[in-house]
Amino acid sequence: MKGASIEATLELWASSLREVKARMRPLFSQERVAASANSFLDGLLGDERRKTGWMRAEAAGDAGPWRQQAILGRGRWDADALRDVVRDYAIEHLGANDAVLVIDETGFLKQGKASCGVGRQYTGSAGKVTNCQIGVFAAYVSAKGHAFVDRALYLPKSWTADPERLAAAHVPEGTTFATKPALAVAMIDRAIAADMPFAWVAADAVYGVGDIEQVLRRAGKGYVLGVKSDHHFGSWADKPVVAGTAAQIASKLDPGAWQRLSAGKGTKGERFHDWAYFELADLEADEYIDGATGTWTRGLLIRRHAADGDLAFFTTWCPADTTIDTLVGVEGHRWAIEDSFETTKNELGLDHNETRSWHGWHRHVSLVMLAFAMLAAIRARANTTPPKRTRTRLPT
């Protein structure tokens, strides 16, 4: 971390850990349960590569993993309340009005059939259909950093159609099948209800069409959402004629229509690709929000990979006169959630959950989210350039 001495960084670590533990404390009715939660958090932040119950117990000095396991299983506390604590903490440290809410999913490889939501399904984590759980996540991304602010376990229809299986995994009564986009809509609704400051939503083609677009338009939020190559686009009114599937439109592009732009910095520097953008229609804000003013533009953004020419397509919604540079930057923020998945799995044990229940999954994931948000807050504070000192001239 630049901008802070080792001594200052260590103190920042200690004070931040005390703070997040204090924020968790009201969730637990008993001191011993709170102490176990604190030990669990310490274990997630420890040096052990595997964050299993036994490893966390050993780090905490416990004779066995029972206290660690009780936090995820037998203890009585609300994982959704912890999710809200994480969200509020992240916004306090990373909040910005131009932030991007990024939606994506990740897989948790599992054996057997008992773990809640497990089944043979496709996960990009493995790049194939395999036995796994799928979690849908929302990450908050601003110039100050990024952190997870919401999560949901996806239940396939094979689960929601089996009441005995749901009961065995302690899934809340009344839980029904919800698509991944529906889970994303619920997250966006929660973010808006909590007055979370953000201007954009970015997501891949799993979430690119349907209810998400309508929810964001009514909320006055811009978006850059992935769509498939066969998604149809058409311009109207005074915009240049554009019509056809995304792939057809891309195939007819003049070489001069492409612009080489960076989608932001990655681990290897600026991520340059070729981009093309079409404004399809201008619409007045009051068509979606009563009393709203201003013009918004619906568009199509196309990315061509600089190395292999692979194409990706995005439907966009933004205030009129928004530049292609801005839209490319919003799409580039999706990299942050990929980094978040990698970091939390490799360093914080996101995929080391050993419980099989619904509440066990949500509790484990929420605790990992808190640990990751704390690290993001520390990084943001440590990297803040201190104000320049100015000399005060004493009166003579």
C-alpha cells in the first residue's frame, strides 16, 4: 500500500478490525457467540491457505472446529443483517455518486447432493457443466476501490420442486424458483431502497435483457449490459439507420468505425480493445419517471478483442451526450468483480464453506464479504494522499 508507513498501516489494520467487529456485535444476543464470530473473522484474515473449520480453530487456539461450525449452523443470527452491515460499511468508505454496481455469478464446486443448491450446472469458474453451487453477487465499484455488497444462492428448479430437500437444507419457507436475473433485480431493488450512491449497473449477457433494464430506467440509472450476438437492435427517429442482430451490425462496420480505447487498468496495465458505439434513440426521462426531466439515450456498444478479434455486445442506457469513453469505462468496471472473486477465493476462503444449509452458505459468504470490505477500506484509506503541509507565517 502506497501512501502510508508500515507502522501507520498496522495501526490502520488493528483499528479497522476492531471497528468491523464492533459493527457485528449487535447481531449476536450472546457474548460467546459474538466472540466466536470474531474468531471466525480472524481466521478468514489469517495466513492459512485453507480456511476450513479445523484450520480456523487451530489459528484461534481452539481444541476443535465446533465453535467455528456453530457460527454457521447452530447459532441464532441473521445473515441478511450482516449483509446490510457490510453494505453500509463499504459505502461509507468507498461511496461515490458515479460508482458502478456490477452483477455477476461464481461457482462453488461441491461433491454429493446435500449441500443447498448443489447440482450439475454450468459455471464459468470451471468453464463447464459440473456439480456445484452458484452464487449471484453484486459488487460496488468506485475510484476508491471495490467490495461485495450483496449475494444470493441460486436454487435450481430441481431444488425448488422438492419440498423435502428444501426442508432438509433449512431453506426458508415460501422460497420459490428465481432466475439469476430475478436475483439481480432483487439486489438492485435493495441497493436503491438503501439509497446506495451509484450511477451505473454493469453485467454480462446472463443479465442483459428483461426486467433489469426496466428497473434501472425507472430508477434513473445508466447501464452497460451484455447481450448475445443474436440480440436485435434498431434505431429510430433522427438517429442514423441501424438494424439487425448485434452480430450483423458488427459485420457491416466500416474499419473507421472502431476506436482503440482502454477499459481501465488490469493486472498487466491498460486493457486496450477496439470499440464501436451507436446511438439508437433519444427518450425523455418522464417516459419512465413521473416529473423527471432530461434526455436519455439507448444504444449499442461493441467490443472487439485486440488480440483475437472476439466480439462482445452491450445494450446501453445513459444520459444524452454520454461519451463512448464513459461507457467503455463502465463496462471495464466488470473486471473488479472478477478480481473480487479471485481474491476472496484465494485469500479469504470464499469457496471453503463446509456447511450444507441455506443459512450456513449465506453466513459464511457474508463473513467473507465483511473481511473483503475491510481490506478494501484499509487500502482506500492507506492510499489516500495526505494533504500538503503549508507553512504558517508568524506575525512579526
